[in-house]
Amino acid sequence: MSKKVIISGGSGFLGSRLSEVLLTNGFSVVSLDMQPPQVAGVSYVEANILKPLPQHELLREPYAVVNLAGKNIFGRWTEEHKRLIYDTRVAGTRNLIALFQHARFRPQVLVSASAVGAYGDRGGELLTEESSWGDDFLARVVRDWEDAAQEATAHGVRVVCIRNGHILGSTGGMVPVLAPYYRWGVGGSLGMGDQFFPWVHIDDCVALYLRAITTHSMQPIRNAVAGNPITNREFSRSFARAMRRPHVFKIPKWALRFRYGEFADAMTSSQRVTSLYTRNFRFTDIESALQDVLKDKKK
């Protein structure tokens, strides 16, 4: 029998691409989500991560569990939005791990999404997996999220937390949000544009999750970032070139704050993140990554 991987949030952007790769590599996949999977061949258990999870037959005897569930951080940050950002990650992870109390639902490994928001707004400081925590809202969310994931070790489960940078792909994340603005000729850098912008191509991010599932010696904390750190200005100029559009505008922070409230601070925060560990990524420069993900959006 093929090894089973359960993905909470498996019907989303990252979960769908990971599902495709897992199926190609001979795994069976179960999506634990409120929405049905988008990938053929993926089994489905409908569940709200904020509630106790069902002891469903399809969730039994997993080899690995990948925890991707969480409220999208994009949008205007009301107190309710922030509460859902926190609860879907922290309480949701604990609800997932509660299943591990039962041997038949206990995986060998839990791979839990995390974020480079762990480091907070750090200017030009070079950040690695050994750097200290930040002290803003997202850093507190990530710290508590990772602490919740580590509770699985009490059940003998190996845990890997992957701190994602901005994931670049054609069907999700910020690329489809930004592409129309560049197509209209009004795209540009955010704020001053000198803040560092940690990024990773979707395929390289998925490859790292696959290695975390299959490699027993994987470090418990990994930064999913590619190439040399770049600024938001460098990213936006590369985006414009890939779209074959001008780069003449800059979106001031006051305009972002008017539209997004407190989220404007997160949008313009600076994380100059690298990794202490070998990545073997396919896309290590922003030009080739954006050329790949934008190849169908230039028209």
C-alpha cells in the first residue's frame, strides 16, 4: 500500500501543488479542509480546523501529516481578522494534534507550515534559522504556532516547521493579485521599496516539504527562501520586466494603511532572510522565477 499523507488546508494554493507532487511520488493524499480538493485523485474529509476533528476512516494510519491550514493574512486587519489569523493556526494546530493521542491517527512526522514573519521587522539584519524572534503581531502568531506544532513530539512524532517566504506561483499568493496592476501599467514597489523581500518559487517550496516528509534527519526549523535576499524594489522591477510593463509607480505606505489598516505594516516590514542549510532549489534568482510563474499572465 502507498504511504498516506494528510494535508490540513490541502485544497489551497500550496496544498494543491503539494498534493500533485505527492501523488506523482507514489503517496496517497487526503485533504482535510472546508473546501473539496482541486486535484484529481485526492481523497477528502470535510472539517473545520477550529473544531474538534472527526476520527474519520480516511484519517487512519497516516505516514505524515502536513499542516497548512490558516486564515489568509491578506486583507484589512480588523480585530476579527487578526483573531482568525491566530486561532486557525494555533488552536487549529492543537485540534489536529489532538488526533495523535490515538495510535491509529498518529503519523511518523508532522510538517507544519510557518512563516518568516517569525523574525519581525528587522531592516537589513541578515536572518537565519538561529535568529531571535520578532515582537510584532505576526511574530507572536508564528511563535505560538510553532510551539503548538512541537506539542506533537510528546506523542513520539517527528516535527518540522517550515518558515515560508512569499510563495510565488501562478495560481495563488501575491502573483495573481499583483499581475493585473502591472498589466494596467500601475504596478510598483510598496512603501519606500528598500525593505527586504524573502521569496520562494512554489515548486521549490513544495520540494522542501517533500524532503521534510521523507528525510528523517531534516532540521526541525527550516527557512523556505531562495537565492540572495532582495528588496521589494528589486522584486517589483523584476515583476515589471517579466510582465513587459513599465515600472514607474510607488505605492506610498499611507495609501496601504488607508486600504489595509495595520496590515500595511506587515506589507512593508523587512526580513533579510537566508538559510543555514543546503536548499538545492531550481529557482535561485528572482528573474527566472518570475519569468516562469508569469509566462501565462503577460497577455
